[in-house]
Amino acid sequence: MEWQDEGVILGVRRHGETSAIVEVMTPARGRHLGLVRGARSSRMAPVLQPGNSVQLVWRARLEDHLGNFTLEADTQRAARLMETSLGLYGVQTIASHLRLLPERDPHVRLYQAALVVLENLGEAEIAARLMIRFELALLDELGFGLDLTRCAATGTQVNLVYVSPRTGKAVSAEAGAPWAPKLLALPSFLAPTPVDQADPDQTLLRSSIADGFALTSYFLQRNVLGPRAIRPPDERAGFLKAVLRELPNPPQYDDNLAMTGD
């Protein structure tokens, strides 16, 4: 059997003296493993780095075999990503999240979203917002999507500032006021219409970023990680720390936002 596709390198595991088992995310074949012979050569080693995009051919005698990859470089962004903690933890977080998907199960939307995040790991605010949206897309693809389009109580699309931890649906400021301490905060950049604010420029600063990660943390832990008895990824905590370090006026870091599981 043989097929061709593009993909992003997620991980590489040494196999024997010269080969490696390479994990890639592809649009048509999903997360897929394959053996690369000569992976430790001077030509292949720079290509087989997490975050790089490649063109690949997979061959095997039977469909359920591990198979062999033949890879060619497409976009080599790994060196740039490894220069900063934001880039390093960002690519590791994406890989960790994609490993929650069944192997060989195509998820084109997540593949495309991962590429967007990888191309924008140079600026903390943009990278953080994109990662939060990536995590929301991951929840949706796994069957646990949130409904942030309208208020669960009134149907309005205006002034949505909360999310119900029970239903995963948005709640307006007015409808949620009596239960505010029990509700999760909805960052305004995720709301369908802008929320009235004295200073709109504060929307993308650390409070809304922290709220966004707290929101996705809660539902990832409750619906995905907890039921599988999976420890929350340390890479994600590292990414959030890197984001908060680069945003203005960093307060004391809160481990609870990092979904550390402590």
C-alpha cells in the first residue's frame, strides 16, 4: 500500500542505530506513525524536528502495518521555534493536544489550525489567543464543543461574559449575575459581539488571556483528560508561563491556570 500527503512533524523516537519512528499530523490521514531509515543522517536530522512541515510518502505491505516514511522538507520552522520558550513550548503543546486524537483519524480543521498557531508563535498575545481557539477546536472535534454564540438563558448575543461550567454554554452578564461566582469567565475576544468596556485595548491583555486558558483548562480536564486518567501536559503550563512573561505587567503566576493538576 502507498499514499502521499503533507504533514507536520510532532515527534521522533530513535529506532535502532540509524532509524527513527516519526509521528506526523496529516490532513488526510490524521496522526500517523512511520519508520524513517537513515533518520540520524546529516541530511535528515534537521528535517525531522517537531514543528517542521514535510511532504511524505508512506508505504507498507498491509494497511495496519507501521510502514515506512519517505520525507522531504517543505517548511522548516523548527529552528526558529526552538529559539524562544514561547515557540518551544508552543509546538510541544500542539503535539500533546493532537495526541489526544485517535491515530489515523483525519481532522483537517485541527491540522489547519495547528499550522496557523505554528506560524504565529512569535508574539505572545497572538499566540495565546490562537492556542485558546485551537483548544476550543480540539474540544469540538472530540465531541465536547462549547456554545459561545448566544446566552443559554435569554438567547441574546450581546454582553456575553460567562460560561456555564455545567453546560458549556455562554451566559450574558444580566442573566448570570445571580450565579456569577459559580460561572467561568468568557474572554471578550471569544464572544460573538464585543463586550462594552471602558478601555477596549485591555481585551487582549493578561486578564482575558488567563480567563481563556482557565476556560479551556476546565473543559479539557473534565471531559478529556480526567476520564482518561491523563495528567495535564507540562508543556501547556510552560507555554502559559512563557506567554505571561511576555505580556505587560506580569503578576504572580497562578499554577491553577496552567492546568497542572496540582
